[in-house]
Amino acid sequence: MSATQPEWIAVCRLDDIPPLGARVLTRDAGAPIALFRTASDAVFALLDRCPHKGGPLSQGIVHGEQVTCPLHGLNLAFASGCALPPDDGCTTVFSVKRDGDAVLLDRAELATLGIDSAPQPVALVSPGAAA
């Protein structure tokens, strides 16, 4: 497979993510990933860490196509992972694809993006729940 072609892997079903909510995907290495679902069933994936204080974005409030950090109210756009003005800072964005009810992420991105913290076991967990 070409390095430029994504290798999509199923990580959960759409129904695993509540509307206007999030689920956390931990992985073998790197910080967890927050999977978000909007009211229109669009799915986005961000590194589950606020760029300012490191708060868990998965515990934030989803509104429109953005999430508000639960620690200090920073609003981040799902598409860019960046704070909305007047704030600044960005978190890592992961490519997401849907195939029917399946939510897929790119295997290469899972293995390389945001790999800067202690290894985590791979599991899908609810925000605030233990893995």
C-alpha cells in the first residue's frame, strides 16, 4: 500500500458515540483520541488533550462543529483542531471516515500522530470511565 493512501481501520460504531458527545480511544502509544459526534452525525477525531492546560477534550461540551474544553472554556474547531479567536493553540486532528455505521481511522495516523505520552492499552471507553 502506498504511503499516501490511508489504510482505514474500524475503531467503533456510530452508536458507540452519543449525539453531541464523545468517546475515548486509547492506543498502544501516545495520548488517547477523542471521537466526537455532532447533532448531524458527523464524526471528528482529536487528540484528547487541550493545547493549553492538557484537559480531556472528550469531557467538553460539543456544540456545532466544535468542543469547549472542560477546564477553561477554550473552544476548538473539529476540522482544524485549532482554538477559535481570540484564543490560540491547536491539538492534533485525525482523519475520520464512515462506512455505514462503522467509524474508521487511518492506521498510519494512529501510529504516528500525537505520539508524545506514555503508552496506553487500546480500548474504547466512555469519558470519565476507566479503560
